[in-house]
Amino acid sequence: MPTNAIASALPRILPVLRGNLLVGLTLAVVTLPQAIAFSTTLAGLPPHFGIYAAIWGVLFTAMLNPSRVFSGGPNTTMSAAIGVTLLPVAPPFGVDYIGYALTLILLAGLIQLLFLLIRPLGRMLDLINEPIINGLICGIGLFLIFKSLTGFAGLPINTEVEWPLWIAWQSFLAVLEIGNLYAIQIGLITLITCLVVRQIHALRNWAILIGVAAGTAYSEYLNATVGLQNTMIEQIASLSSVGFVFPSLPLFNQEAMSDIISILPGAVTLALLGLFQTVAAMRRMNRKIGGYTDSRRGIFADAVSNCLLPFLSSLPTCASFNRMWLVYSLGGNSRLTSASSALILLLMVLFLADWIAMIPMPAMAAVIMVVGANMISWEDIKPHLRDRREAVVFMASFLSVLFLDLFGAVVVGSVLAFAYSKWEQAHPSISLSGNVLKVRGNIYYGSLPVIESTYHGAIERVGSLVLDFSECYYIDQEGIRWLAAAKTEQKVAFADRRKSQNRRELERRKTGDTKRASGKRRGKPDRRQRSEF
Amino acid sequence: MAALPARLLKVALIVSILGGLYLLAVKKHAEREALRQAAVELTPACKAKLQDYALRPGEQYRSPYLLKTAGSSIELRGYSEEDVRAIQRGCNIFDDLQGHLAKSGPRERWHADRFVRGTQTTCVHCHQGVGDKQDAAGNRLVGSNSMGTSWVMADMYDRFTGLLLPHDWRQMQCYINSSNGFKPNSADDLLRDVTAYSRFLAAALDLKIGNRYPEPGMDEIPASATLRRGDDYVRGAHVYRQRCASCHGPQGLGTVVQGRVLYPAVAGPESFSLDSRMNFARVNTVMPGFICRNMPPGEEGSLDNQQCRDIAYYLSTLPRPAGDKQGPLVAAWQQLMMTVMPPLTRYAGSLGNNDTAHVSH
């Protein structure tokens, strides 16, 4: 019977399956260079870390996250955060460094679990608004371009933190004066090929791949004519060590403890960066396909995956905006896409390792530049510049990435956004016409002084007042006490001009769908209806 | 349809910018290459030093220093003309980091001024004797920061950071902390030439990799080397005014006459940063050692251990730039202090109830 059922369902399933597998193949091909580049040039870890993140990270999140367009895997910002956090602690690519990186990832995973267990913490993630996220994304994009300058020119990657723009300028001058010209040629060919291919609509999603192929071909041409010993081009090392799984253990011992404590802020940053992106990307992409997935499901998938990944030699995972956009635009509509991309990538790495090893590093750096440039999109920035407050929050978050660090940017942006929304709430619109003082907004401890100043001025001039708060939607206890005290002075009458008929209608509508709209409020008096004294 | 030419235009613009940058890079590379090939005009100190060590292109090299001190010398492989130029440039950089003595200015020093904040710092301020300080008899002095020993002892584990520290990374630390600047790329000629010079010194002095020499580490003067009265910056300030202020200035801002640095700053914006090992508050043995061994010039050894520690302690209380990893708040605070404190101190001195009045200009 079951075989029969499958056989009858096959004609329906097959096209869907084939479509999603094709998208999965594209996704795998696009992810591979990103994975290698992120782990080597950003995180300072061997390439198999990125590859395993693109295999196991993607697979775990695809299994745990019910969203249909979700795609996890290695992430630029998280990789950069690992590099930035660990560079003062140990030299990159070393044994200690790898141990600390695994510890850092595990700590981040555990912190993410906290965000799942403590509900309000998880809810806080929703309070990061779009200008902050876009400011972060633009700042990181610019940072990626600067960061890959040295790799682009075949120069040694400088070993300490490269945040300040001034040092980026120094790197730029170094590229001009002492860069390896062969490396620059390879990088430019990759960059320009990407750029040109992107303009051809049918090949748009293959641009990065074709660019890398062109860069590699030119590098092979140089190897044949000039010789690798003369060009001194660095290539991706052999991936022959990459197998099915690569077990690993985070570093936890007595001597390392002081360093582990010193990277704790980095772990918090890493956890937050992952969750922000996951929550924000899920919010944005789910709205795009007209669906909804609880962000807690995303947090759960990320937290569990990131607790497992450090035992599999992998970078941490979180949502990837650019790859989710790719899946969406190619019409992937099932979790099968991500899962299949992970498995296809595993097969590629197992059987095509020799080809991958030929890719020159300058081409990888050029890919990172393209990714960085893609993150800065005028379409995303423009809406924020229309409103002064949004513009300030956006610019603060953007500049903080460049002048402080990622965590500083999140803090500065959040504080500003929070301050603005609080400021808004604390300034209700108050109008006096005749002896009617109308308050639109909140009556609470923050806004009371504003209301009081107008109120007392009006009382002095008019003598007796009618306080109209029919358009108040929130009154806190302090507000109620103040209103009661004002009432006992008998200089003021209260009015709530919402018509009783309307209110009854409102009540009826409310009781009609108690299940959905006010399930939690049942039994509690609604503040909006208590506003008559 | 109208969007297509616009996009093409955009692509063409980006491609031409990239192409322009490539051509610029080719031009800059050619300039550098020309400078590498050009004959080097040595500073007076370098001329003397390299003449002493008989540096010239040839098949083999025999060190006159060894011949003089040990009576015999070993034949080493000689230097090509290219090597000699690199060593000469390295020595020039060492003696005159910012190109004050060069005809075409900082260009001849690979634009080292880009990596240093301020205009006064140069290597010989701390690495005296152009990185190879000797007494009249030709004995290398302990605590002289000799660059030859620094080269042979590179790639050892660094005592303070615990890192396996290559020579170029160590030089970067100098740029970042001691000259309060930025690190050059480790492929930069700036680092390579100084490495070449240090390496030449090691050959000329017959220093061997694997040995530990006492010269580079400044002689440590820990608290245990004193009578344990405790370090005191007030006492330090007093000694400083008596013994140091006549050259380094009442506030440690150095003496500069007509753009020439006669005595370097030990505090203020032209000085080493809070992250430097010279900062007593960070590493409390290096600066006392340096003072005891090298200061005041001509009267080395006249200060006792406690006095050296006190002076170093006092210097660490003067305002100086923040380290580059200490963040914007510390940087802003130090900047404020460096701006506000000198006039305030001068004013306090002018009141007359403070002994700075006796030495202030």
C-alpha cells in the first residue's frame, strides 16, 4: 500500500523535487567560495571550517527551522566577529586559535540558548529596528571591502584589528605601492567578470561562480607561463583533509580560562549578531513570501545548531540574507532546497577537492569585495534618509561599525532607537480649544510633566477645564493617581468622547473573537475601556 | 529599455575606475622600484657606523669589529649591491625615521611618517648608537636595545605578550606603541630594510641565533633591586626636575630647535603611548632599566635603582596618548589631558610655590 501511495504521488512530487534540487545545486555552488573565503580571510580559520558550516550548519538549521525560505550556514559578520575577537588572543590558524574559536562558538551557542529559555530576552531581539540592521549591514559591507584589500593584492593579512578607517587607507596605499601585481590582475579579472556577468539577467546568480572561474583560469595561465614560484600567488590549500565529519573539541582548561573570560564579550556579540540576522532575515523573507514563522523557532534552530557545530569543526551558523534572497528569487519553496544544497556540497568537497584547491586567494578576496558591495544597497538606505530620526539611527549604527565595533554599533543604535521611541511616547500631542484640553497619546510618568505644564497654565487662564482623553491609549498607575487628584480639586471635568454606541460595537467585536485577539487579556479589565472616571 | 544604457554606463564607470587604479598601482610600483635601485645618501651617523663595519658589495664579508675585539674574523658570504642599498636604507630609517635629513623628505624613508603620529619620533631615541651602542673600548652595552641582538633573538616567545614574535611583528609593535602610530604591512620595504640592517649588525658583531643576549632587553630593575622604600612619583618628580628637565623640558615635552629634535619627548602627544612597554604603569621594569643604563647621556650609571624607578613612575603619571586598543573613551580623555595639563602646570609653576618655577623656560 505505501509503495502504491508513493507511486501515485510521484508525478506530483517529482517536478517540485527536481526544482528544489536544482536550486540546491546553485546554492551549494554559490556557498562554497563564500564558505572558504569567510573562514580563511575573515575568521582566520582553515577552509574546512566554512565548508562544514555550509554542510552541517545548513543541514541542522534546515531540519530545525520550519521557515520555507530559510538558509543558514557560514556568515560574513559572524566570521568577521570571530576574527576580531580572537586576534588579540592567539595567532590565526594556530592550534590555540582554533581551540579558542571553537570555545567562542560554543559559548555563543549557549548564550543563544539563554535567549530561547528567557522569553523576554528573545522578544528584545524584535526591538532592533530596520535602520539599525541596515546600518550594521552597510557598515559591515564597507568593512569587508577594506578588510579584503590586502588579500586582493596578495599582501600578508595584517594580524591585528583593522577597524579604523585610517588603517584601511594605509592598506589601500600598500596595495598601490607594494601589492603583488599578478595578484591584483587576478583580483581585477574576478571583480570585473562578476560585475559584467551580473548585468546579464539569466546568469545573474552565477556571477560569483563565473568570476571565480575566470580568476582561476587566469591564475592557471600565469602558472603555466610565468610559474607559481615567480607569481607567488597564494592558492586555497588542499582540501584533502576534508572528509565526511571532522570531530573537534573546544578548548577548556585552566591556563586558557583567563583568555576565555576575555572573549566572553565577543561571545555575546557573536550570539547577538547571529540571532539579529536570523530574526531580521526571517521577518523580512517570510513577509516576502507572505508567510509567518515564529522567531523563537529560528532562535531554537540557531542555538541548537551552534551548540553542536563546535564539535564538528565548523563556523557558527545563522541566516544569510544574500543566500536567502537567492533561494527566494530562484523559486526555492521548501526546506528541501537548503538540505539538498548541504548534501550536494558534501559530495562536491569529497570528489572535486583538487579543482577547488586551484582557486587563488586574490579571487576569493574579490568575491568578498563583491559580497561587501552587495550589502551596501541604496534601495535599503534611501527609505531611512527620508525621516530625520531614522536617518540619525541609521548613521549612528553605520558609523559605529566603522569607529567602534559591531557590538558598539548594536548598542549605540538600540539606545538611540529606544530613546527616540521613548521621546515620542513622552510627548503626547496636547491641544487646548476653549476650555477643552485634549490629550492624544500616553498618560504615564514620562509624559505627565508635559501634560501638567499645559494643564496648570490652562487652569490659571481658564479657571475650569474639561480634560478630554478619548484618544489616550495608555494610562499608567501614576497617571491614574494624578487624574484622581485633579478630579478631587474639582476644577476639571473629564470627557471621553468616544460614542457609547461605538464602544458597544467595539465590545461586541471583541467578544466575537476572544480566542485570537485578546486571549491573554480575558478576565483583565481593558485599560482602553476604563478611561471614564 | 532606458535602464539598460544607464546600467552599462555604471559598469563602464566602475571598470574604468578599477582600470585607473590599476594604472596608478603600476606607476607607484615603478616609483618604488626606482627608489630601490637608486644610490643611498647616508646620514652622518650611518655613514660612520657602516664605514666602521666595512659594508661594501663583494663576494665575501669580514667584520672589522671581530678583527679588533677577538683578533680574528670569520669569512661570511658577502653582500650584493642590492643588499647593501637595503642595509643602508635600513640604517637611514633607523637614524632618521621621518626623513628630516633626507633631500626628498619622507619619500626616501618609504613614507615612514605615515605610520607615526607626530613629527619627532625616530628609532634612535630608544635604540641608541643607531641600534648598536658601544663604549669607547667597543664593548656592547647591556640595556642598549641593540638591534643586532634583537634580530638574532626574534622568533622567540615574547616575554610580555607570550606570542611567538617574528622580527617584523616586533617592529610593528614599535610603530603602534612606541611611536604611537599604525603598523605597516609586513611586506613593506620599511620593515624589510630595517630587518636587513639589524641582520647586518648581527653578522658584523658575530651574534648567533639561539643565544640569549643581555643587550636588547632593557636591564630590568624590579622593586626587589631597590631598598624597598616603595616607588614614589613625588620623589620621582623631584629627581626629574634636577636631572632630566634641563633636556627633556619641565613637562617632558622634549626640546625641539628649528624642527630638529635635540631631546625627545617623554610625555605628551609626541611621546610613546600608554600601551608601550616604556610606560611604567604597564611594565614596571623596562623604563627604569632604560633610565639607569642610558640616562643622562654622558653620566650613565649616576642614578640609583630607586631613583630610576621613581622617575619612571613620575613619567607614567604625565599625560600621553592612549594605546590603540584602549578605545575611543580613553583616547579622548588622554587627548583632553594632553591639551589641558601643560598650560595648567605652567600656570601652577608661575605661582611660585612650586619648584617647577626654577626650571621652566
